Amino acid sequence: MRALLQRISSASVTVDGSVIGESGPGLMILVCAMQGDDEAQVDQLAAKIAKLRIFKDDAGKMNRSILDIQGSALVVSQFTLAADTSRGNRPGFSGAAPAAEGEQLYTAFVRKLAARGIPVETGAFGADMAVELVNDGPVTIWMES
């Protein structure tokens, strides 16, 4: 799985003019299931994100996790994280898991993150979404399992 994490003050996702998920302070997590991914990668990624120390402590150093700050997460599926730009000018997305498998792994990721004690809201898998966020720092981190 691939994930792009953004430390946020706030974030929201809108579909058809209605806000369907919001979070903050905490993390905006864009995720993409890749071909060959399974529940083991999902669990590994959720565990790593829950413990990742990217929030400021009292001394201003990135030394706290989302659990430490009692933050929340907005998780949005984004197959374009699978983009292959190595040939030509149009990205290829063949590395992404097929839609049904991707949705199953996305749902499992959300469930596993929530099971670790992180309040989670989501976008709508496969929908055309408008995402707004206030990136805190800015801190943006790329992860793969």
C-alpha cells in the first residue's frame, strides 16, 4: 500500500456539495492499494502510521504520534498514488489494485486504523471528491508498506 500523510490543523472532503468527512487536528491520509497488496500490508501501514512521531512535543520537536496528541484522521482513497510517469506524458495506473480489491483493502485500512484508537472519517471510494485541508508545518510524508 502507498500512503501520503499530511499533518493537518483541519481537513474535509465534499461529494456533490455535501461534506461527508472531516478531521483535525491530526492527519489527512491519502491511500492507494497496489497490485499484490494484502491484509498484512494494510496492518503494517496502519500500525506504522499510528506510531509515527510527526507531531510537536512541548519543546517543538516532532516527537509525538497521532495517538499521543489524541488526533483524528481523514482517510481518502486515491488510486493516482499508483501513477507511473516513467514513459511518455500520460501517467499509467496499472500498478493500482483492481477497484473491488482496492476498495476492500481501503476499508480494511480504515478499520485497522480505527481499531488502534484513532477516530477516523473517510471520503467515498471511487467518487469525485473535493478535498480541503490546512497542512500544519507543512509536514507531508510518503509511505509504502
